[in-house]
Amino acid sequence: MKRKQLAWIVLPAGIVILAVATFVISSYQKEVGLGAPGKGGRVAVAALAEARSAGAAGGASGYELFSQALSVAAVSARNMPVSNPAEMRLNIAVANTLDCLHASREAWQAQLEQTWDPDVDGSPQYWQILHSALTAPPAGPLSPEQVRTWSRAAAGYWLQKAVDLTD
């Protein structure tokens, strides 16, 4: 009789342990050393770092360089293969970094084209609705420079997550 009672305790415990181990192995392949992002992921992260760096410049010529670097980063991200959970996590960090950098580009473009509307473009909620990766908004109304600073900081946060996954 004691063996049956022991089996009813050991069997569910074994199933729970197996489920937890399966979850850890499948979701955290990078951390347990079973899978890591491939070369395409590292290329995308390097392109994003270059684009973020180019975004620190100013003026129309800086905008052109930034736009070109952002285009290269977008193509690199699009060409990044996603074949395991580690690459999926990297893909999310890359997509969020791109989202933040696109916000910076849009603000810069509105400033250069002199189409910035303080009532619309100056609203932090406007930017958060269009670019969900932007978090912790500054108080509005915002200037184009403030949006660029905010979006570069958010891009830095996501880019650091991506770098951590590729190391």
C-alpha cells in the first residue's frame, strides 16, 4: 500500500520537474549553452549600433548618413534568420531598437522639412502610439531634439539587450 502512495507523489513531482526543465531548455537556450544567435544576428546588431551612432550627428548631412545607416540596419534585421528561441529573443530586441531609431528619423525629418507641429508631434503619447518600443516618456510638449534624445536612449536600452544576447 505504501508503494502506491509513494507513486502518486513521485509521478506528479517528476512530471513537474520535466516540464520545468523543458521550459528552461527551450526558452533559455542561450543561457544554458544549447543555442545562440547566429552570424546574421550579430551582423544586424552591428548595423544597429552603427545606425544609433550615426544618429548623434546633426544637420542635413548627418540626417542623410543616419538614414543610410538605418536602411542598412533594417535590411540586416530583415535578413536575420530566426531558427531557435535565442534568435527569436534577439529578433525582438532588434525590432524594438529599429522602432526607436525610426522614431528618431521621423522627428529629425519633420524638423528638417519644417513640418513639426508642437500640438501633434510634440505629444509624447503620439510617439508612443506610433512606436511602442519607446517607454518612459518625458513630459510634453516635446521638441524634435527631445524626441531624438528620448528615442536614442530607448534604442540604447534595446540595443544593449541585443548585444547581451549575441555575446
